[in-house]
Amino acid sequence: MTVDITQYDTIAFDCDGVILDSNKVKTQAFYNATVEFDEQAAHALKQYHVENGGISRFKKFEWVIENYLSHLNKESILDTLLQNYANEVSHGLRACKINPALNELKKLNERANWLVVSGGAQSELREIFAERGLTELFPNGIFGSPDSKDEIFARELNNDNISGKALFIGDSKYDYLSSTAAGLDFVFVGEWTEVEDWRAFCKEQSVAHVDSLRVLL
């Protein structure tokens, strides 16, 4: 199923697993952030994260607290888990691979609005993108949690920052659901996804998909 990116007025990207090869970094970070409190909780959170790609860390840590760590002070442990996670992720995001197709893709459609809509922490993303020379690729903004993707899509559509014929490039089921609910076209990139049944999912839902971002060239 081919997708012609030159026809789009807006192109929005997920970050983890699309721009950066960072899915495994974040999956391990969820485990490492939680294991000091309870190993079973850490394993469960790791699995929950993989099954719910694209949802913010805040929601995921709230889930593990509610289901496994409810005997502890919620506010205190949430702060600790978030800090543990941020420390774990910081190095990984600075070291992981950047998708090599990005610059060529940009040259194909420079007139479009380019932006990032991620489940990652917005402040962290902006810092990493600046350090790694990625900010200029996305002049229409780098957006992330604590706002959900649904909230970001709604806001940026309202601002006309997402306008005309719009495409979202992602690697999770939530990416597909949130972007199509907002009226965007969607393409699933399988290159670095952690969704094990992604091909079957795309077939069942008739979702446009590519094995790698380079295929869009």
C-alpha cells in the first residue's frame, strides 16, 4: 500500500520508533524505574507499556501504582518513578539511532507543515531534538505529554497548525486510533515498532503500512 507524501499539506510524526530508534530504551526504562519497589510490578509495567505504545508515561505509572503499588503514598511514589524513568531515558535518547531517511523525506515535501506529536515528555523531547540537530526539521513544533495525542491533535487542528490534507506517521495502534479519530491519514512504520502483530493489525484494519520510513521515498 503506497503513500505519496508529496500530496500532503501537513506531515506529523511520532517520535519513538519513527524518528528515533528508542522504543527499547523506553521499555527497559519503565522496568528499571519500578523494579526497586516491586519486581512483579516492574514486569507488569513493561508489558503494559509495550501493549499501550503512544500513551504518556504519566498514565502508565498511574496504572502500575493503582494495580500494584497502591499501598504506597501515590504522590510521593509517582514523583520518584517519573524521576527514575527520566534519568534512565536521558542517556538512551541521546545515544540511539536517528532515522536516516528523515532528511531525504524532508526534501521531498518541504512546503508541508512538519511537526512531532509524541507520547514522550514535551520538555525532554525539545531538549533532545535541539541537542541532536533535529529541531529545524519540525518548524511547526514538537509536542508531547503531559497532553495526550488526542489533545494535541485537537489543539493543533484548532490552531490551523495541522491543516489541509494531513498525514500522521506512527508505529503503534494508539497512533492509528488517535490520528484517524482526528481526521488525519495514517501510515504505520514497522521498522522499529514493538507491536508484535502489527502486520496482522494493519491488514485487519486496512491500515497503510511500510516496513521502513525509507519506503516512503
